[in-house]
Amino acid sequence: MKSNLFTPILIAGSLILLLGFAIRSTFGLFQIPIAEEFLWARSEFSLAIAIQNLAWGIGTPIFSAFAEKYGDRKAITIGLILYALGVFISSTASSPEAHQFLNVLIGFGIAGSGFGPILGVIGRSASPEKRSLALGIATAAGSAGQVIGPPFAAILLSIMPWSSVFEVFAIISILTIILVPILKSDSSNISKQNDEKMSKVLIEASKDPTYIMLFLGFFSCGFQLAFITAHFPAFIAESSSPIIQGSIISFVCSSVEGLGALSIALIGLFNIVGSVLAGALGKDYTKKYLLAIIYTGRTIAAILFIISPITPLSVVIFSIVMGSLWLATVPLTAGLIGYIYGLKYMGTLYGIVFLSHQIGSFVGVWLGGWFYDLYGSYTIVWWVGIGVGAFSAIIHLPVKEIPLTERRLLTN
């Protein structure tokens, strides 16, 4: 009997990711209006976004472990409440310290309602032959949020102050809780090989060079993605040549300021294709080589963009290419962890690896703002991102893509 791919769990989980990432992908658009209103340095709000990414990373293994012990729905509900609360109170914040503190709440909210718990419940409920593709579809849903989030935020910012936009986003986040009851995890796909205690699995994974390489490799993914999400709109607004009236791009947006929102939306749009394709390819091809190819592609795209004149056309081309490779790493990395270490604690093990991703996010966002304030340019941080991307491409090659249970038998 064939199992269905589009189960209620996959649909509900995907919708939660879509709405959550629609909100999260807009924070870069608040950089300029908040800095201009309060006369802050660019690094002040950048640090708030960086703290959000770090809190997201720290919170992901915590919420994933909580979900695996006390239930997915409890963890995700708490996450959504924290998310809504942090965003709502941010609408009244008027100091850098307040925004930075509130982004801890927002980061933990994203952790509780994001990839860790959601991919865990989807991975456990999906059949083995559909698992990689299901993870790809869920990841693509987060990308779809990135498509609708920035343009929606740009429209709202044109008709209301940034504080009111935060209030709208808080309402959307709290209403998402109505989807949570659908997320009842199915444990029938978890094999008996995973009847081990979480502590034993975590200790064994932490000593495994393959797990360490996956942890280190995910750093550059976070660095590149968070830097672009937080700083690319401002980078484009200040560095791109003007949009030529009558060009194809001018029919979509009329200014380089609008080009930033368009670029983030394009990244999200093509990320949908890239994530689903990566999930589909992960079923039939070696995941570690696919990951190495993705990181290499990102590195080449970033080099070509920064050494060429920055024009509206080059921004669009870069956004399409980078979007295709954007979160394609997520279903492959999550799938690889589930394949090697089993499904029972997949969420927690992925959450720990995701912490590296978010440490990279923190460094990328914060360094971007810091170097901009020092030198008035993002160029140095861009080249740092290229270097860590090349490192990730290389470090995935020695990964042992063999289930840990099989490796135990080979060593005994």
C-alpha cells in the first residue's frame, strides 16, 4: 500500500513554516526606517537581528528535545506564543537594548515553531521512500514565506509606521496556533534500533567525526543566508546602479530601494524549486556530494557577483541563482542526520547542528553591521562569506554516509 505524500501533518507543518518565515524574512527591511527614526548606527539593529539568530540556534535543540519528550504540539505552541509576544512588544521598543532583548524572545519563538520541531515531526511521520521529498517540501514552504513576506511588509511600511507592521505580524503569529492540533506525530516509522536513551545517542554523535563535520559545515550556510537577509536590501539600495525606466525590471519595481525587497522575494521564490529538487535528489543520490555541490555553487555565485558591476540585472540574476541554492541544504542535512543516526532523536540532533548554522547567522549579521559602520562598505564581510562557503564545500566530502548501526557492526 502506497503512503500519501501530502498528509495533514505535512500540510499543517508547511503552513506554520510559511507564515513564520514570512515574518522572519522581513527584518532586514526594518533596518533603515528604525535607524532613521532613532538615529542609530547600522550595527545597533543589526545586533538585534544577530541576537535573534543566535537565540534561534540555541533554542532549536532545546525545543526539539522538549518536543521529543513532552510532545511536538506543546513545543510548537509555546514557540508561537513567544514569537508573537516578542514581535508585539518590539512595536513599542525605542532603545537598541530593548530590541536586542526582545529578539531573544523572537529567536526562541522561531526555534519552537521552526525547522527543528517541525522537520522532526514531519520526518517521523513520513514513510522512508517519501521522507526526503517531504522534508524538501516543508523547507520550500519556509521559502514561500520569504516570497510573500518582504513584498507584504514593503506594502505595509508604505502605508503605516514600522511599529504598526510589527503589531500586524504578532497577530498573524498568534493565529497560527489553530494549525497546531493537526501535528500529531506518527511513531510507526521509527525502527526499534532507536530504543536508546537520548543521552547515549547524543554522546555517541558528539564523538563521531561525521557529526562534527556536519556541525561545522552548517556554519557557512547560516553566515551567508543571515547576512544576505539582514543586509542585502540596504547593500543594494546603496550600491546598485539606478533602474532604467522602460526596462523589464522597472515594471516590477521603480527604485533600488524596492529592488531589495524584490531580491529577497526572488531568493525565496527560487528557493522553493531548489528545496523541493534537493529533497527529491536526496532520495536517489549521495547527500554529502549534493551538499558539497550546493556550497560550491554558492561560493562561485558570490564571487562573480562581487567582482562584477552591481546593477539591477546582476542583482536579479544573483538572487535567482542564490535562491536556487538557498535552503536546499536543509532537507539534505536533516535527511542525512535522520539516515545516519535514526529518526527518534532526529529533531534534537538536527537542532544541535542547526546551532552551528545560527552561530554563523549571528556572526554574519553582526559582522555585516560592524564592518559597515567601520568602513562604510559590506565588501570585506562578503569575502569572508565566500571563504567559509568554500570551507563547507570541502568539509562535507569526508562525511561517512552510512547508518551508525551499520558502522557499529563493521567495527565490532
